Amino acid sequence: MSDWWRGAIVYQIYPRSYQDSDGDGLGDLKGIISRLDHVASLGVDAIWLSPIATSPMKDMGYDVSNYTDIDPLFGTLDDFDALVDKAHGLGLKVILDQVLSHTSDKHPWFGESRASRTNDRADWYVWADPKPDGTPPNNWLSVFGGPAWEWEPRRKQYYLHNFLNEQPDLNMHNPDVQDAILDVMRFWLDRGVDGFRLDTVNYYFHDAAQRDNPANPDAAKNPPRETYGWQLYTRSKNQPENIAFLQRMRALTDSYDARMMVGEVGDGGETGMKIMGEYTRGTDRLHMCYNFEMLSPGFSAKHFRGAIEAYKAAAPDGWPSWSFSNHDVPRHVTRWAEHSVDHDALARQSVALLMAFEGTIGIYQGEELGLPEAELEYSELTDPPGLRFWPEVKGRDGCRTPMVWDDGAHGGFSTGTPWLPVKPPHLARTVAAQEAANDSVLHAYRDTIAFRKSAPALHSGKTEFLDLPEPVLAFRRVAKGQVLTCLFNLSATPVTLKITGTAAPVGPSQYVTIAGGQLSLGANGFAYLDGAGITLAATKG
């Protein structure tokens, strides 16, 4: 089925932290293969593998030095082929993370480019002369702190790096660079991958005139913890030239059968929704995108409804991807803890909410166990932002700690010392322990995923929001004669609604009672109600 990705559920695997097969403390491809049965048992449709290409690992693989080989930490190309075969045999598609906006400074392309201004790849990266006083050519800032420019004495020029200075940005204005990137994608498509997750897809192009970014007017009122928040990035990313290259990428993937692309837009808010819409409208750009709006601290009816409606307004014919957690943000059960008095209740409500959204759904390893964000000491950190801005910024290590499987060493992850520690709160939530408990978060994930797949309204139905006051989020999903009313109390305080019509909860539910014309939802309560004639209203008082 060529559009298998519509409504699909994608499970993200962070390879360093999934399963170590050889005792070196790092997860690897053979380890993932040994755990694919667990992934398939959840009922998901695909796996997304965070970067596994050859890398110096300055940014945990998001600094690629060879796009067409596997880093020895993870295994070999033969191991990758075996993983694809095993996944496909279990009915799982394989999505590969592609980091195309920049490379490692150890990539041979950059080694050649930095050597002189006249070599064959001199213009493959973004170079600029200094100002007369020797300072960088403009005010662009790096996501990881400080200027986005690094001096190269051999060329007597600066190069652009939107992230670490070891991650120089490719010059996508150069057609030869575009062709080389398409060749990379073709290599993996020929190897059998079913799609790509495109890292920082809105960073591919920069303003060719290298004009300054404007200041962020909100920064002076609410100073950000990191320097990156002081600007509006209208020049160093989000450039209109990106569209034409996305169209080239789409033409390539469409030349293969049943392949897809999901782009990461590194923004939230109004800008993130606008870019997400631009990149997915029509049929000749990306198949889908996600941004950081759902990966934020926002947890209210207004927030979730606003994100979905803003995307639909930006791309009425587009297709979104929604997630609550991934490798870049604190785990959502910790991020939203203030809105609940019961950790597991929040975890169960979160998956019920996510599976009710229109679009393609992403879940992150360990989310199915209700894993909280791990609390790490500074001495345990590996992530560059945390190391640089601690303690105000703790970095991303807390969501990247190893998966916990059983009561073996380090939660069954490794017989060696893990690259990040496994903390006691995680050891209390292993797969084995939750398999044995019928009311566990793990079983809730399986049940809710199964319900979504069995309900046409949730898998492919359109969304109609109902006007109810906070903290209740309510909407209808309708498809193939099925009408489901989805209700969520996004608070730690019980709420009561007036209800008319014949209403019965179907599928998973939590803390819901219906009696005497009233519907009560306990703290983090939720329900899917079957029926077309249901009306709901707030109670007075």
C-alpha cells in the first residue's frame, strides 16, 4: 500500500540506548534485532532509527562523517540488512534518520572544502569573509550556544555551523551538493528502507546574502536561558528555496514504491505551524512533518486544539505527524507532571489522547513503560548543551538513558557499564514487570493502539472540536459511519459535564461515569463515546 504512512504509528528507537548485544555499554543493531518482537507486539507499523551512520559522535550521530556506512559502534551494513529483513518479516517498516543539513567536520567533503578556496568542493559548505574588524560576517547564532560561525585559518574565512562547530552546514544553494544528497538517499532506498526522518529539515538553506537575523522582541521581556532564543531566525533557516529541493526529494522517493519522508521542523508556535504547512501541502513536497508544538510544556485544551487547527489552516490538504516525546525533549510524563497526581494515570491519558489525533503518530522508546525523565548528575552528562549551560539547561541525556527490560544487570540493557546510567525509577518500570501486571502502562499502550487500529474514526476520520471550557478537550472523529466523541480532562481535578443522548464508552477509558444526565471525568479521566446524537455542555457552578 503506497500510502501506508497515513494514520500509521511509528516507534522511535534510539540505538545507543535500546539493547547492547556485546557488553560494551552501547546499544547496537544486533541488540535491536533481538528486541523487535517487543516492538511488533505493541501493534505499531514502523520503526524510526536515530542516526547509525559513521560519526565521531560529537552529537551522538547527528554529525555524519560517512553517509553510506554504519558506525562500528552499531555494527555493519550486513547487520543493517538483517535488521531490515527481520523488521519486514514482522510487518514493520523501517525509517532511517537522515542528517542532511550539515555533516561532521571529519567528513571528507569538508576536509577538501576547508583546504582552499579553489578546490572542487570549495563551495560545498557555507563560507564567508570576516568583517573588516575580523568578527563573523553576521549575527547568526548556534542552537548550541554562541556564534554560528567558526574561523578556518587555511581559507581565512568563517564557516557556518547552526549546531556544534564540528557540524559545518552544507551549502544547498550548490546544485552539486543537492545531487550528492539525493545520491545518499538513493543508496538507502536501494537498500530497502521504507522512508526517512529528515533532521532539521527547515535548516537546509540559508539566506544567500547572509543578512542579520532580527532580534526576538520577546527575549528582552523574558530573557531565555540559552543565547539562541534572542533572535528570530528569518535568515539562517526557513528560506523559500527549500521548497524546490523538497520537491526534488519527493520526486526521488516517489520513484520507488511505498516510500515516505517525515521532516523535523525545528520550531514551534506560529512559525513552526506555518513552515510545517508549507512543507506538506499538496502532493509534491514532504509526505508529512512534525514540529515542537506538541513536544513542549503546553498541556491544555487550548494548546492541543490550537496546534491541530493551526496546522489544518496552514495545509488543508496536508498530513501531520504528532508526538509527545522524542530524543530531544524531556519525557512528557515528567514535562506535564504538574497536571496530574498519578503518574500512571497521566501516562495512560497521554496515549489515549495521542492515539485520538488525526494524522500519523510517533511514540518514543520507553514511553510505553511510562518512563519519567532521568535525573542525572553533571558528571554523568554527555550532551553538549547540558555540559555547556548546566544547571539551568540539563541537556537531553535525561530522555536518552537505556531501555529497561528485566531485573538483569542495568535493567537487562547491557552486561557492561552503560554509556548513560540506568536510574532506580526506571528499574521499577521494566518491560518484564509490566508484562506481568494487567493494569500497567505497557498494557494500556497495547490496548489503546489496538483500539485506534480497529476504529475507522480514529485511524482516518476527520476532526470536529467541541466548545467546552478548560480543562476539557473534546472533539469528534468521524469515518465510515462511525462517530466517536473523544473526551479528556487535562487536569488533576475532577470535572462534570451535562450529557444528552445515548452514550457508552468504547475502548479504553479512565475515571469516567455516566448517570442521570451527567458525565464525570476524574483527574486525567478520558473516554471515547460511541454515537452520533451525543451533546455535551458545561455544568454551572
